[in-house]
Amino acid sequence: MKTEDLKNLSLQEIVEALQTQTLLKQDFVVPSKYLRMDNTNLVVLNEEKLDSLSKLLLDTGIAVNEHDAEKIELAVLDCCHTQIGQRLDIPKKYYDKMLGNTMAQHILDYNVTNWFRLRNENNFLLRTFIDKEEKTGIARAILSDRYNVLDNYDVMLATLDAIRESGINVQIESGDITDTKFYMRFVCPDIEMDAPDILKNYRVPDGSTGGNGIISGFVISNSETGNGKFSISPRAVVLACRNGMIFKNDAFQKTHLGSKMEEYTTIDWSEETRQKNYELVCSQVKDAIKYYASEEYLGAKIHELIEKGNKELNHPIETIKNVSKHLSISEEKESSILNYFIKSGDTNAFGVTQALTYFAQHNASPEERYEIESESVMILDSIEEFDKVEVKRVVPSFISLN
């Protein structure tokens, strides 16, 4: 199960979406032995009829009674299915094969249920969306009971407060919300530098025109479901086409790790915890703005792009194909990137970066966009490895884009 990605949201749309999600969130810690799988749904069953677990389940508003024992049943997001397999050491290929075959889903139910029972010494933090009116629930993530939740709404508020306190002109460009990630992209329009040496040959594929300016900015990334660290990465934007390039090597990152939680507990994150998270995010964003929103930083990055990007390619078309293979990009998507590359008129190394980031902006999912914008810059460092007629397939450094 996958919910719809929310892409290219304005600030108001981000606020509204996160407020809606916050109202649906319920987090609680449950021992493994009370977890089951039924028809590929995750079930929490109070088989021993414990008062504490009974209260927890009844408080969700969607509990039903079965043989004098309360239970809740939750549809499972794809990312949560992946985590269940990881927690129970079930190979992903085997797990996905059972999940994807209706004739084999009962085998998945049996495997997951029994492995949960055998792991009865484990407590898990279960993150859910529960709609009491519709009597439905979704299992978003199954995490360690030491996981320190850093919610997207709190990240957004702390980031906006940090921007306001910085006194620097920072504007939100757009944001994305998916089952696994939250992204907010910002630009600093006052930190602009011309880069004619690298953009002189470039033409926007859709035929629009713009100047030779590049502006500074940054991107916030966070996961509420255990799919990555909270991070702030510098991001430069080419004004002519609004293509973004992420310099991931200069990112600020923070791992979600906290103290152990008590079992049978509905988690209502304390004001103290939220305040600590707020201070963490606010401090890092302030430091990031101070560092990234400067002509010195942007100038240094443009110098690097010029030095690496002006390299003439001996086999430009093959380079695009080899880069696509490296990133595990499908043939259909490779054709789009190749088309953007040809239309741009820039057959140097930087033209490859621009074709990738243009594709990322217009055709990619939020996760793909972030990874491509990051990887496109790093590819410049080893462009000669791709500028060949043939190249062996390289193990991709991030998610498959097939």
C-alpha cells in the first residue's frame, strides 16, 4: 500500500497537509508477541487480556472485540512492510514475492505472525495514522523503542523560526510529503552570482529564456518513519531553468536516537522532547543559513562546477546512457534525460548535470528528485568514468529508479 505523494507544495499547502496528518497520528509501544499479520494487514491483539493493552487499543477508537479480547487491524504501507521484513530477518525478495502473490499471502501471514511470537523479548514503536470517524488505520512504520521521533510539523516550525531569526532573505521554493520523506526547498535570492563560463552553451529544453545567474539555497530532509536522518543540505539553483543541485557532502545531519520507551504506552511526545527537537533544528538551520547563504560559499561551489563542468566529452550520448545505468534509471526515463540533454545544446560535462536535474524537477518522484539532484553533482567528480563507449554496470549508490 502506498499513499499519494504530495509534490511541489506551497507553504500554505505544506502547513495544511502536516496539520491534517498530525491529527491522525497515534504512536504506541507494543511487545512483539502481541503483533500478528492477517490478510497482509498488521494486527495488534490483546490475547492475554491485559488491562494496560486493552486501554491502549480502545483509546485508538478503532478497536474491535474478538473472543473477549480487543484488537486493531491496520493496513500496511510499503515502507512499513519493508521494515517488518527487516525486523524479522525475512529476506526482502522472499517477503515481496509472498506479498505480491495473492495465492501466497497466507504464507506471509504465517511467517510474520510466528516470527513476531519468537521475538517476544522485543518492544516496537508502532507509528500509525488512525481515522476514528472512518474506523480505519494505517501502519506507517515499525521502529526501535529507542527511536526519537522528529516530526515534520515541528521541523517545519523550527525551520521557519530559524529563518525569521536569521534576518536573511530566505524564501520557500516548494515542498514534498511522501510516506517516507519530507522535503522543503529554500532559496536565498539575494545571494546570486553570474556564471556565464558554465552556462554559456546551455539552453532551457522547453525553449524559455533566462539569465546566467545561480542563486544559493538549501533543502531540508526529514523522515518520521525511520527512512533517513534529519538533514540540511546546500542547494544551488540555476535561474534560467530552476534546476537544483544539492551539495550533499556539506550537509548537516542528525540521527533519530533517544531513550528506551515503556511498553503498552501510548506515546504523547512531551513538551520537553518537542522543545529539545525544536532547539536542535533551529540551531542547525541557523548555522546552515549562515554558512550556505554567502557569496563566499556560492562562489566556491560555482568555481568547482566550472572546473569540472567545462570538461569536453568525447562520447556525450554514451555518457548519458552510462550515467543512467549507474543510477538504475529505466530506458524510458533515460530517453527523457537524453532528449533534455540534446535540446539543452550543452554537450560538456555540466550539460549532463543539467539534463539530470531538469528531469528531476519535471519528471521524478520526490525521493528520486532529491537523490538525482545530489548524485548529479557528484557524477561530475568522476565524469571520465562514464565518458566511454561501453562501461560495466556500476552498483547504484542510492535507491533504484525503475
